[in-house]
Amino acid sequence: MSPKPLSDFPRPPHDNGRGVHWSASLYHPSGEDLRFWIQELQAMQIKWVKILDDGGGSSLDLARALLDHGIMPVVRIYRERPNPGHLGGRETEAVERLIQAGVHYFETNNEPDLPAEWQNNHRPANWLDIVVDNFIIDADIILDAGGLPAVPAMGPGSKDNIIARVAERGRVDIFESGAWLAIHNYTLNHPLDYPYDPVNQQGQPLTQEEYERLAAWQYSHLTPEEAEAKGVSRDDYFKFQRWAWDGRSLEEINQLRAEAQNPGHTIFDDANCFRAWEFWGQLVFDTLGFYIPVISTEGGPVVGWGDDRRYAKVNPTTQAAWQLEIVRFLQDEAPEWYFTCCTWLLASKPLGDFSPTWDQMSWYTHAWDLQFGLNGELPIVQLLKDTPAQVRHELRKGEDAPGRVLGRVTDRTEAPVVGLTLELRREDHIFASTQTDGDGRYALEAPAGTYDLYVPWYGPASHSISLDPGDTDTVDLSGFDNTGTYHIAGVARDDMGQPQAGLEVELHRNGLSHAVTTTAGDGSFAFELPLAGEYALVAGRGVALAKLDPARPRADVELIVPQVPEPRYVVVRKRLLDREETGNRHLFYGRVLDEQGEGMSGIELEMRWTDPAPGTTFPRTRTGQDPSKPAGYYEFLNSAGEFEIQVVQGDYESEVADGLVTTGIPGREGEPITYEVDFQLMADMSALPSASVVRGHVPGGRQGQAVHLWKSNEKTASLQTTLDAGLSFRFADLPAGLYDLELSGIGTIRSELALDGDNEVEITFPIQGAIIGRVQNLRPGQRSITLISETYGFVRRGQLTPEGQYRFTNLPAGVYRLEVGDAVLPGLRCDGTRVLAVPVFAVPAGEPAHNSIIEGTVLDSDGHPVADLVVLLRTVAETIATDTTGADGRFRFENLGAGVYQLVIAGVVAAQGLVLDGENTVTQELHYTPVASMPKTFQRYYLLGTSDAALMPELVRLVGNWISSQPGGVLGFDPREARLAETVVLLGDGISDETVSELQAAGCRTEDLRQDLLSLAETLTPSPPA
């Protein structure tokens, strides 16, 4: 079965990736209350909402309302402590009703790696097997009903590979049919680039300024007595003063940072952060060979969290900044398989959940009002409403032009490689194919998306090429093998020299199987290949290597395949189910598996019991009789007694699963009893040599870094160890075969390791290289840079300094490319031991022309110019710029690109449909008549606003020293209150032009002192007398 394409999964209309978790309540508002919350979601431009259902359809009306307004619900069928267990009849009926209403995405479990999600807080030793079994049951129910089931989300930071366990059960079809992965990637109080940030990597010290800025709260600048006059008790005052750092001093924090630094750590070492999406995506692909959707059903930043003592707690300002960056990332950069992050938590008390714990984690809450000067909602709410959203980058329409990949392929002498086949692939799908011409050049076209450049008979030559519509990327390949006609011929023999007929022989290169053939009666086999290089041939436990080049286009090999003992049916699982799992079943059930772990149908088994009557005929059954069960499934009904089960197929010997006692079990007398008993066809390999060793050293690695050894192409099971204190590893007692070696965070570092059961292989793999440099011509705010390994396929994302500098460390030898936006710098060769200083990377400035001008005059009803009036320049989606008319009533907007614009005065569109081509000038005469001003309560209002809420106390202090010398008036923060003043003085850098326009429309005269705090301090401080 081919995997369900990502493009076939349902998405909300105009999906921008924004998501939120509704509440922790199972029951939801209706009527006007529900309409209010839907309007809030729409104003924030939310497209995905995670909701809870009581298992009986309690979310049905809410789900319908969300769907009616273009929002995609993700429904968790809630069960208190859901493990062990699976969907029952009531829950199944609710799922079916929700699917009929239009719901697609379902969760049925939650963080099963935590004891709190198990009955009686007891998580058994075999918990993951139980979870997998129940997930398979739930997934089959949901898929059969037409829904899409979630692989359960583990707790934050977990690395338990449930997907591999499902694959081991032979149920990859669940993922191919539409299963998706739920994750919980909370930020904690880690920055978004954790674990790559300088605090975690190098223990970057905290400065006094940062320490104080992150500790600031509404009245941190006041004394306890002054704060008490504002309504803050002394206890609260001192609690708030200690809150951000839990009372830790600057010296204590810097000591912690120095001691707990983790140089070289990657997301594969520490996934307890937002970037866990990257860890899980890689785990999915490594396990399955294709991607499935990943949805954060909980995650993101939460105010008040401070798990890592090296960092400050998350305050409302930090939460807003991180959440805005998350929605921007999901909109513009996220891999197409990472659909959304349903950030925890929209609301609690207003949605009927009165838990104070959940309330203080919510966006709509009064929990932080006193401390941070809020009024029932976090700043992120208004910021999301004010920040225009776009459809996610991979879903944007209107530009259907394909992207192109161009390049040239040369050999080790820099001569062109002619006639080489290249393909653009995503997962296992080929989107474009071509061959190099006489100069080694090629060109490929494909729809917008992310691809690997693949060479048949070799493997991926370049990874993660991102194409936008009309985009062209250049990827040159050097040092490549030559094309031609090459032959490998050989004979397969056993270790006694006898030819082996009918054996499958696989041809491997770079960890991939490229061709398969079967040996003839005399054991002979042959391959014809179009590409030179080093290949490995595998049959059973036999391995042979072959090297081809233009001077030696033919290789003759002898493939020795050790004789394998005849297999037998072995009992690989015998498990008494607990009371919850057993339910009301009197049953023995299980599966019979072949040597590869696949279910075998048509295999006969017999159930016997102790002390049978003479002449008893024991019951038999065959596997595979129930089409609703996995392949190889069987079952017997049981009664009270002692039983045994054996495979009686007659083709091979079978062990006996005995001791299946169904009576007298302590604590379960008289209850139904069920056992799970699995058999697998296995050969006894103990007589074959298994003394090979793979050892190695990884300079630049980290103690505890995981190393995996995979056999042949088996990617669902591996041997694992970690680097010791000397950065070395060792795998011993290995049988013959072909192996691949993988280093966590890097990928496959050696493939085609040929072991004969006795030999030793030693590997040194330094990861001490670095790539450093500087990018110029950056756009304002452009800070992201990506490093992609062409050799291993891993991706590192970094942040540019304000000067455009970057540094990537702990790199192995290989070829890399850098990407900044659409700009690509390819062909960077790092030797794995030294620093590669890259020449300045100049991002092309090839932007469309921005030379258009809109200018004009504003006149009143008598034709006189109107001075000091704010004019807004807008597109349909956003405000582009503002200008204030001079004494002559003139305004001017320059450096405008092509588009359609409008001019707005006092909230009213004064001119629209202004078409610019990037070069032209448009002149407008606007007429403005002030509306009748509302009655004024104050003569003067000093309106304060900061772009960073944490700086508001500093602005209050600054203005407080100055205001005593000014005319009397009200000091405040509310633009609505300011409209009641004759004159409004604007102070700080957080008051928008829209606000100024609204004040003027209300008849207020404005005095504009909007500046950042440093500039404002100079403005407000009188010059000393000369």
C-alpha cells in the first residue's frame, strides 16, 4: 500500500497553521457565549482548535460551530486515566457521530509514558506494548469509521518510539491509511532555538540588564509602600519581586549556566522544547521511510513556567513574542508534515473550568492582572488579532509555475559525467527525472515543495531542496562516479562449497537496496549496472563486496552463505492479561509470525488441557480466519483448567506454550481469564559464529550520544549503545551480515559494514568541524539561517546576529549548503576537524522595484489645508505606513512596490483602488471634515504605551519625574479613556498610528512624544544651564 499523501489530509480553509487548545473542560458553551468565542477565534485568525469530548458526544455542537466557521477541530475522546484501555461502544458511537458532522482528527490516549495516565497511578513494565495494542484497536475503529487516528502523544521530552512498536506488529498499514502523530512540545522556559541557544551550548552569562529586565513587573520600580498604595500587598510585592528568577541571584544563575552547559547538544539529545517537532518528524521518517502529519495537540509557551533554572520564568511579554514567532514559523517555514501547534491554553474559567492551575496557564485570565498590569487577557490575544495571517507557504495558490533544479555533475578529475540519471523525489514518489547532457548538465522541474535529489544506483545526492513557484536552485555534484555499462557476476555457495539455488541476492549501496535477483540452479547470479562505485551483495548471512570503475567494469564475486539451522516455532510471548484488558473474555489469542515478523495465515494450532479423557480430540484452529484481525491471528475459547497450545502445522517443530492456568489465580478466582500467546518461526543461530565487533571513536561527540547499528535494511529494530566518557562505542558478539551505523543527530555515518561473524571493524568519525561566516544584504528582521548536510541529510537551523554572523559547530566531514530565505550557498566542504570560514554570503537584492510614490493634500470643507492629521496607507490586509500632514496639508509615501493601496483618515477610507506598478507616482487630493467632537472630561491626558510590556514600569518612572513640571492632567494607559481629553500627550514607543488617528477623529489635539525609552529620556531631561 502506498502511504496517504500529505496533500490528501483535510485542512481548514485558508490554513495558516495557527492553533490553540480550547480548554480542559469536557463540556462547552452554547448560544451567545459560543458565538462570542467563535468571534474571538476568528479575530485571532485561528484555524485549528483542540477540544475534549466526554466520550458521549459532548463536543458535537462545538465541533459543528468550528467547522461552520472554517476552523478544524481536533477531538480528544477523553477518558479519566485512560490506560490500560481502548474505545468502547459509547465512545465508538461518539466518534461515528463526530465524523458524520465533519470531524476528521481524533485522539484516544494521552501521555501514556506518565504513571498519572494509568489506573491507580501504576504504569506496568510492559506499558508500551499495552499502549501499542490498544492504539491498534482504536486506530482500526477510527479508520473503519472514516476518521484519522492519532498516535498518542508522549509527555514533553519523551523519546519512546511507539511507531516502531506498531511497525513491529506488522501494522504499518495504519500509518499508510491516515494515522497522524500527536506531540506535546511545550517550550517550558526554553527559548525557541533551544537546545542550540548560547546559554545551553556555551553557558552564556546573564547580564545585569537582562536580569533586571526579565524580573520587571508592573510596580517593580516602586517601594513596598508605594506599591501598597496601588493595591499590592506587601506579601504580593515581595513575591512578585522574586518571581521571575525564584529569588536566585545573578551570580547563582551564571554559576548554574557554567555548570550545566551542553556543548554540541542537538534536538536528538534534548527534545524538551518547542523544536521537539523536529525530533519526532525525523523519528517518523527513520522508522517508516515516509512522513505522516504531526500536530501539537498541546504545546507552546505558558506564562509562569520556569522548569529550567538557567532561564527566567515565562512572563506575558515573553509568551507573546514566542507565540508570534511560532505562528510565523508555521505559516512561512514549517515542514509540510508539521500541520499546527494547538498552544495551551485558550481559557479556563470563562469556559466553565474553575481549576486555578489551568486558569493561570490561559490566554483569557485575570491571574496576571495585578502583577503585569493586564485586564483579563494576555497580550498575545490582541497581537494575534493585529498580525495579518497568510495561507501556509506550501498551500499558497495563484503561482502555479513549477520550481527548477539546475546543475552540473563532474567526476573526480572534474570531467563531466554524461548520461547520469537524476530524479527529484519526495518519500518514495518520483516527481521528475532526467539525464545529464554531454557537458554533465541537467535540469529538473517539479511543483513547489521539498525534495531530495536522487541518483538511481547511488541514493540521495542532495537533501531537502525547497522549491517555491518559479524558483530555481542550483545544485552541482562533484567527485561523482562515472556512468557506463558495468557487470557483477557471481556464485552463491554455502560454507561447504555447495551451490545455493533459489536464493534472493540484494545489491546495496549507501544503505539502500537497489536491485534484487535470484540465484540459478548452479548458484550463479548477475547484475548489470549503469554506474561505477562500491557495492555490497547480500544473501541471508552472506556478504560480498564489489568495486567497479571504468578501468575495471566487471567484478566476479563468490558469495558464501552460511548454512542456517532449520527453523522452528518458538513461543515469543505468553502474557496473562489484567482484569481491565480481559473484560468479559474467556480467551487464548495471539499471532503466528514468520522469520521477518510478518503474520502467517493458514497455520494450524492445537489447544490441549491436562488430564484429558482417553480418546479426547483436542480443538484446532488456523490463523488468518478473521479478516478484521492482523495477519497471523488466531484464538481459542477457554474454560476453567490448565492448558497448553502448540503449532501443529507439521512443516517445522514447535515449542509448547504450557502453564496457561485459568483457575485459582490469586485475586481473580471465578473471573474470566485471557492470555496472549504469540509464536514466531525462528532458527537457532547459536551454532553460527557471532563474534564480530564494531568499535569506534567519535572526537567531538558527547558522552551519552546514541549510536545505532542496523542490520541490512531492517529499520524497525537495531542495536543501540552510547558514547562513553572517552567518546568511544563498541558493539560485540555480532553475527555475519551487512550493517549500517548511525550516530544520533547526524544520520548514517557508515553503510555496508560487512561482518563474517569473526572479524572486527574499527571506525573513527570526528565531528569537530565548524562553519562560520557572515550574511549581508539582509532584510529588516531577517534572522533565520539553515545549514543542510548534503552528505548525511541532517538540518541545523540557526539565528543570525544583528551583524549577520553565524556559526555551526560539531560538524562531520561532508558537503553542506546554507540557505537564507530563498538564497542558497552550496558546495561548502567541511573536513570534520577544522573551522571553515566562508566568504561573505551576499543575499541577492533582486527584489521587485519599490520606486512608486503616493502623495497629496488634505483639505477641509472650505478648501483650506488640514495640518497635523495622521494619514494611513493600507493594503486590504494591513497598514503599510503613516504620515502626518504638514502646515500645507501635504503628505507623501515613498519607496512603494507594485500593488493596490488605499488611504485612511480617522478610520475612514478617503481614497481606494490606487494602483502602483513599482515605478509610477499617484497624486490625491483628499477632503476631511472633522466629526463633532465628543464631550471632553479632561483638559489633558498623558497616554503611555511601550512595545515591550516589561518596560512599562520604567516608562512610568521616567514620566513620573517629568510630569510634575507639566500642565496638570490624567496619567493613563487606555486610549478609550484618552478620547475624553482635549489634549492627549503621546509617550513611549507602543502607541500605534491607528490609535493616533482615532484620537484625532474624536476631536483630540495630540502632542507626539512617541520615542523609545532612551530617546525619550533625553527629550524629557532638561539641558543643564550654560
